[in-house]
Amino acid sequence: MQKVITKRLILREPTKSDAISLVAFSNSKEIAKWLSSHPYPFTIDDANSWIDRASSKEYRGFLITLKDTKEPIGVINIDISISHNHSTLSYYLAKEHQNRGYMSEALKGVVDFCFNNLNLIRVAAHHFSGNSASKEVLRKAGFILEGVRKKHFKRGDKYLDIYDYGLINRDYFKKEGE
């Protein structure tokens, strides 16, 4: 079982016993509002489906837990493109644990995992227009804004811009003679 350990957090693969707590903090209109593929309502079937997928070859899902209490408080997903050796991250935290620096801390740990354990050369993430919290999380984790896809995603009758961020594993390119 793979883990990422930071100063205050343990990110671990989920187990079936996590399904109920996963539903408890994931069943949120506010979370679904900022993610393109997060269902609302978020059901026990959705939780079990995510848990089943969380350790596949082209996908990793980490449950973010507090180190001191082991309480699950969020999720980070790593969607891996094996043929291109890169990944796209998505993430969310339970509302009551936001604005404490947990996600920036978790994201830095996952980026390190992607570069050092998965040997990826690039990690990307994005956020919708209006999601200033996600923008700040990416900035704190060292991501660089690479571009904006104007009116790229339709939600209801509105079109949202998507802000694309990325990080390159500089150590990989140093080895290759960049």
C-alpha cells in the first residue's frame, strides 16, 4: 500500500472501510461545483467505485488523513498517462478543513511522489474560473500558470474558462542533458 507522509498528513490508498466517511465529506454541492466529474449527490456506490479504481496502473487515488487523528479529510487523484509519462491531478477537501494549508501540503507531497516514485516528467492541474482557492493552492505548491482555455467547460447555461498549470521534473531533464 502506497503512502505519502507530510508534516501533518498521511495520504494513503483508500480501503472499503473508508466508504462511509468518504461519502460524508464528498457529498457536497460545493465540491461538485468545482470538479468536472464529481457527482452530486455522492453515494456509497460512487465511493466504492472510486476506491476500486484508486490503485490502478493509470490512476492513483489518495485519501488525505490527519496524521494525529487519522480522520479522512480529502482526496487527491493522479490521472496518469503512461505513454506520455505525465499526470493530471485533481483534489478536494472537506469544507471544515479548508483554509488551513492542508491541500497545499498534500499537493506538494503528491508532486514529490509523482516525480520520485512514479518517475513522471510532468505534473499538471487546472481549475475553473472563479475558483480562487484552487488557484492559491496550486501557486503555493509551486505550479506555474501555462495558459487559459476560454469558455472550455459548460456548466448549466454558463461557459467557464479553465486555467492550466504545470510542473516539470527538472531532474529528469538534467539527466537527459537539458
